[in-house]
Amino acid sequence: MKKTLVMALVLALVPTVVLASAPAPKKAGIEEKGYVWNVQEGEKSEALKLKGDAKRGEEAYEVCGACHLPSGAGRPDGTFPQLAGQHTTVLIKQMADIRAGLRDNPTMYPFAVTLTDPQELADAAAYIEKLCIPVDHGKYEGADAAMQIAKGKELYEKQCKECHGVNGEGNKEKFYPVIAGQHYKYLLRQMNEIRDGHRRNANPDMVKVIKPYTNDQLVAISAYQSSLKMPGSMCKPKAGGKKK
């Protein structure tokens, strides 16, 4: 299979690709006046209009699965996010923004550019969206977990629930991501980057919301978000596994 061969080559050359590939272009982001966070243009606009084919997308995803895992579960340490069950609109936006230089992700950029055209972006997104969201993922593990989750719930219900939903289901039409099943450490890292202005393709409305948050508040809200589950979308617990 074409993508299998590509994946094998990319994995064999990861250090070389990351260091030697041309850097991503860098377009003006959130810090610039007139920036529209979900503007639809170029390949992003084309991909969003196309009907993705999940069967073809499975092959396209093979390159992604090297880091995000075949299940789309990502890594609990937060280095690679959980992707399974994510909205196609969110996936297309993030992949296209990385490819176009609106989001800085030098680790993913060499892999993102292996997707050949808008149709392949749509296909990969369609496949990922159909994957069930893993029940087992990285959560806050401090001795004060119950307290942090309670504090985070209060913050979430005041300022996050309207966009991300009661169960962290997000909103496909508005490009609000699914956060249910996401790793605690990834959520915390991204919210720090958004608050501090390092996520250049972030929603300005979200930046305004979390700009005043302290580090402790970000820990609490990340702890709560990582505890969320989406009814009907989560994977079935493994037989003999620990009850959550």
C-alpha cells in the first residue's frame, strides 16, 4: 500500500525529516489585527466542502498513527493528543493551519505535509471522526484530584460549557473541539499556550476567557475536562479492565 510505504520511510527518517525538511511557512495569526480564527480559504475551504471517505482515510491515517497510535488514542504524557472521535471540521482546520503556517507545530509539520490534497485531508478526518473515544486516557493523578476536579467543574460550567458542551462534545459546525477523552497533560499544555498567546490559530474568544486564569485554575479546569465522557461515543471498556 502506498501509505504504508510512506509511513515506513517517514519513520525511518524521522530525525532527518524533522531537521532537514523545509520549515512551515508562517502566516499572521491571532496577534495580528483582522485575524479571523476560523477563516475558510484555500485547501481548508476545499476540504471542508468535500465528502470524506473513511475507507480511503484509514490508509491516509497510517502516517498519523505512528504518533497518535492506530486507535487515535494519542499519548497520556500529552506529547500527542487523543484524536479519535474528533469533529472533521476541527481536524481539517488544525491540519490545514499547520500546513499553511497558522499553527506552529514543527513536530507534526513534516507528517502533515505528506497528505497530498484537500480530498486526502477530508478522508483522513472522516476516518478519525469514526473512531471511538478511548475510555482510558491520561487524567490528573494528584492526591487532591477530587478537589481539583470540583474546582474545575465550577469554572467549566461558568465559561466553557456553552461552547464545549455538557459532556465535552464540542460543536462541529462552529469548529469547537471534542475535549471528552482528551489527556490531562495535553489539555493543560494547550490552555497554557492559548492563554500566553503561543497558539496563533486559537479562537480569540477563548483567549479572552482564559487570559485571567492562574496556573492553578488551569490545572483545575484541565483536571475536570479530562474526566469528561461522551455517552455513546466512548469505546467499550476492555474486558477485565479496571472500572473507572
